[in-house]
Amino acid sequence: MGAPTADTICAIATPVGEGGIGILRLSGEKAVEIASRLVRLRSGRSLGSVRSHQLYHADILDGGVGDRAGPQALDESLVVVMRAPRSYTGEDVVEFHCHGGPWVLQTVGEALVRNGARTAEPGEFTKRAFLNGRLDLTQAEAVLDTIRARTSGALRLAQEQLRGTLSKELDRMRDHLIRLLAHVEATIDFTEEDITFIAADELTSGLERTMVEIAGLVESGREGRILREGVTAAIIGRPNVGKSSLLNALLRTDRAIVTPIPGTTRDVLEEVLNIRGLAVRLLDTAGLHETDDPVEREGVRRSQAAMDQAELLLIVLDGSVPLTPEDREIVAGCPGKKRLLIVNKADLPRRIDLAEVSTGEKGERPVPEVHISARTGEGLDDLRDRIRTLMVRGDLEPGERAVITRLRHEAALERAREALANALNSVRGGLPGEFVAMDLRAAIDGLGEITGAASADDILERIFRDFCIGK
């Protein structure tokens, strides 16, 4: 991106397509001046004289720039001026609330460009909000997460981050380290006078406490990303145990073909489902079994591939028959993944004995189980609860504590923790204060990189290029 505040930018801020209302946004030092060339308020007042943050009825006219013989009516609109710094970008902003036809919005946008604006780049409005101090980087990321949220859990997490829950926690830790650094540097400055501004045990305690806090944030990263992005779950099992029936029951629709014939499912079916506020990408797989049929073999191969990419394995067993060797082999597979045993056909007499499979391999925690009937719906609410609790710990619910949501956050926290570990070793080893100060500065920069207090241009570019134009 070019110089962020050197010119005035414009873009359509509403989705592509027809709608009742379409919004064009204009931001920059000359926003009101450029808009005034197109806006004719029905009240007869000039746009520059109106009150900030109030809607005004107006006609939008092409101001006769270029080859046009004179002003031409483009649309009837509501116009609002939001004066700096009380706007999204921190600059003067003008919004046109036009009729929501794509040709109307395009025509007004082209008129704005002819009259001195330029088309905004993806994420440029939010980048200006960051550069003007309206948002930090975690809040800017939360804007995008709010737009992309597919479940209530993802939306709550994005809103907590947008309100600054994570930023406040990081700022608090960073301020604590800055105070420690100030004491260390003061001690360095008065070395010859033999004055100590902070005792070694107090410095050690402060470093250890911050390292524990950082470790807690790093630990939240996996669940935070799951809340934001969702989880992939593969429904697996031998043929005819009810995998496709389970998918249909969870979706409340006949998405998968169900027949008594083994091998009906030949390919992996994929659907996204909202389960207790968590986006779950369900993969319904072909039955895992030995077969000479080349088509079924390909289906089994694709099932194995789905298992490899899944973070959760939903292992379906037929509760109306005893365990088979294939069942035992499937349950024993992929021990490193989270697994849930789903015993189907609870509406039929139970003949299955889970004692030998639900206890898990040696050294593993028991494999949790849930009993359902895909035909009647019995146990499906319990299944939804189990899926949620398996993937997200209760104390990591949005609002309970700060949660990180991106690998970028985790990498920066790990660098900060490593720097603090080096500083701690220097203190314990009696090394000069310069070594401690150097590592403290590295840790402070690592925390600051997450919020943007210390960030390189390439980091900003990576963050804002994912935004849509107009935001």
C-alpha cells in the first residue's frame, strides 16, 4: 500500500449484488470537499456546514467533470459526514447510503474517482484506523473475524478481541516488563556507585510470573483458533454402522444416501454444521474394510485421507451387534487424535461390549463414548455437547479470559518467552545487567508485535491484504 493518509480513498462497503441499500464510503482529508461536488442536499445547505454523524436527504449528481455537458442525476441518497477523529478511520469520512443496485453504486463510485478520490485497496480503511490509533492490530484482526464469523462462538470471540480483552492483557504484561527494564537500566547507569534499584529475587520473580502468563496465552492458542476457524471431524467406521444416517440426523436433512447395501457411500461427503457455537466441518466417509472392488478401494483410500486431515474422529459403532475385528482395528487407529466413540442404534437391543476398546491404549486416557440412535434422534444433544467439550475447554470460553486466535500471536509469544528465559538465566548466572536488558527489550518487542506497538511493514501487509475492499 502507498502512503496511508496522503489521499482520499473511496469504495463500496456493502456486498456485491442487489439490495435495498448500498453504501459507498469516502475517507481522507478531502472527503467532504470531494463529496460536496456530487451532493446536493434537499435542505439547500452545503455539505460542509452539516452536523457530524447525522443523516441528510440528498441528490447525488455527477458534477460535470470531464466530457459531460453538465450535472446529471445519479441517485437519491442519504448522506452522513463523520468528522475526524470520531470516525472509523480517524479521518473525515463521508458515507453515501444509496439504492443497492450494482450499477448505481458503480456509477457513483466512478464519479467520486473523477472528482479526486481513488479506489481503496483491500483493508485500507481498517489500516488507516490502525495507523491513526483507532484500533490496534488484534482489534483490526477482530474486525475481519467478525465479518467472517460463521457461529455464535466465533462471533463472541471476535467481539471480545475487538473490545480489547487480549490487547489489555498484553499491554499489562508489556508495562510490567518495561518497569523491570527501567530498574535494570537504572542499575546499569549507577554501577560505579554500587546502587541496586531492584533485587535479584524480585527481578527473578517478575520474570517467572510473566513467563507463566505467556505460557497460559500460548496454551489458549489451539482452542482459540478452533473457535475462530472451526474444526474438521471425520465420521468413520465399517460399512452399515450408520455413518451417513448420523450425518443426515445432525444436518436434519437427507444429505447422504442411506441403504442397507454395504458400500453405498463411495466418496467423502462434506458439510459444515454449527454445533454449540462451534463450526464443525463434517466428513462422512466410506466404510473402512478390505475389498477387491476398485471403486470401493478408492473410497477407502479417500476415507483414510479424510482421517489424516481431521482433528476429531467420530468413530461409529453398531450397538445392536457384537464388536468385530474391523471395529477393534478402527478404534485402535490414529491414537494421537481426539476420538469419540458413537454407539449407534440405541433403539435396538444392545449387544455390544465396549470394555476392551473404550479404555484406550496403554498410557492413554479412556476414549469417551456416547450412545445415540440416528433413526430416532436419541442422544444427539449429548453428542453435540461431547463434541464441543472435547475440542474447547470450558475456561477458554470468550469472556472468561484473554485468548489468542492466530499463529502470528503464538509465534510472537514464544519469542517473548524465550527472551525472558534467557534474561532469567542471565540473572541467575550473575551476568552483567546489559545481558538482562537486551533480552527484556526483545521480550517487550515480541509482545508489542502482536498489538502493533512494534511491527514491521511486511506484517501489516500480511494482515490487511485478507480484508475485502471497502473495509
